[in-house]
Amino acid sequence: MTTDRPDLTALELLVRVGELGSLGAAARAVDMAQPNASRAIARLERQLRVVLIHRSATGSRLTTEGGVVAEWAREALAGVDRVVVGALSLAEDHKPHLTVAASLTIAEYLAPGWLARLRRLHPELQVSLDVGNSHDVLEAVGSARVPLGFVESPVVPRTVGSAVVMRDRLVVIVAPEHPWSRRRRPITAAELAATRLILREAGSGTRDTLEAALAREGHTLSELEMELASTAAVKASVATGGAPAVLSELAVVSELAGGALVSVPLDEALDLARPLRAVWPRSTRPTGVAADVVRIARGRS
């Protein structure tokens, strides 16, 4: 294993370029002078031996490879944050603690903001976020191992109480060079079902939602091109020229804006909208800080 690990600030810069579309804006976001930011990105490109950013007079955007690396960087930075939060929690065991479980899309793109707002309301609170697919979260909540969870499943079992906190929608994505990227006629349910797709694993809310939507139109999925356990892996496989995939629009906002991925139009009959739900053990209702998390997720706090 190489010991020449990338600088964390350079990785954060790369992520910010993808989000903000400008190296200057990214530099300001991490409180760095732009010349220093340019040198940091150039050093990262030399270190990784890949061009990460396309620079032009109108701004900066991630290359296809840069988009893939930025997703990995986002995960790596989240891991570092978990190390810091975990280490601090070891030193502060006397503080009140809340464990929240969340399925992957919610855990990556929504829960961090919710929990940050919760900490502002309760600075003394220790918060842990357990991440799994929707099936894992429902099992953990149903068995009362955690008091609160968030899932993307189209339906939830009677073993849990639940409330819809917001709505989401799945989109079909392809690489810019894929033939579907230039398609104007919407993809039908039959076409999508017959296509070898790259999808999340069985038990994920994304997979369950797609299968349920196709079933309502009388179709089942054909053999998959690939089954992957993370959103980042799905996006990386699609971006490097793989088969189409179906993911939450929350997960692909920056890639669609930067042109690393393309969203394919869908026939209106195929409804890929889905609720995102808070779930809790059936015998109880969220109270105290758990109830605060639900209110925050609903946009009420």
C-alpha cells in the first residue's frame, strides 16, 4: 500500500470544484488563496497521475475522471470526519447520545445537514450515524437497536412506525458518450426493464423503488449488467462508459450540472417518485432529540 496519501485539503478542493463549478469559489470555500489552490490541485493531479479539472475562461469543471475521484474523495473526507467525531465522543462519554440509522442516499446527501442542525440545537449531544441499505435500517429499527432511522423504501413493514419527511425521485443516468444521452424519445418501462442496468444491491431503497415501479407497469428487471453496494461505485461505473443506471436525483446533482453524467427522459407512465420516511420502533414515538431530528428532516426546525 502506498504511503504517499493525498492532502485532505486538496481532496476537499476537488469536491468543492465539482459543487461550485469554479476553482476560485472552491478556494474561498476552504479559506485558501487561489494560487495556492491551483498548486494544490496540480500537485494532486501529479500524485494521482490523472487530469482532474478542465480549466477554461468561463470557469473550472471536473473531468470524467475528476468526477469519479471527487466522489471517492467525498467518501474519504466523510470517513475522516467520522474518525474525528468518534474520537471526540470517546473523550466525552458523559454527554447525551443519539444513534440514527439511515439508508445510503439519505446518509450521504441529507442526514449530515440534518444532524449538523441538531447539534446547533443541542451542542452537548453526541450523535452517531449508522449507514446501511433500507432493509438494514428497517431491521435495526424494528428490533429497537436504534431509536430512529430514515429509509427510501416504497413501503415499510408494520413492525415500525413511520412518517414521510420529504419526496425524492429516481433518474436514469448514462455517460455523455452513451447513445441514450442524445435520445429525445422518452424511455418506456418496457425498454428500461429489458436493459441490462447497473444497480444498487437488493434491499436498497433505490432498487426496491425501481422494481415496484416496473411491476406496476407489468414488467420485471432483466439480468443486470452489474450490482454494486454503493452509490459512488454505481456513478463511477456509469461515468467510465458503462451501462445505464438508476439513482436518486439527490445523488447526481453535481455530475449532471458538470456534464459528467446525463439524465435520460422517462415515459410519464413510469413513476419513479418516492417518499423518504423517518421510521421508529412500533411501540414508541420519537420524543426529545429524536423528535427534533424528524422535525428538522421535515424542514420545520
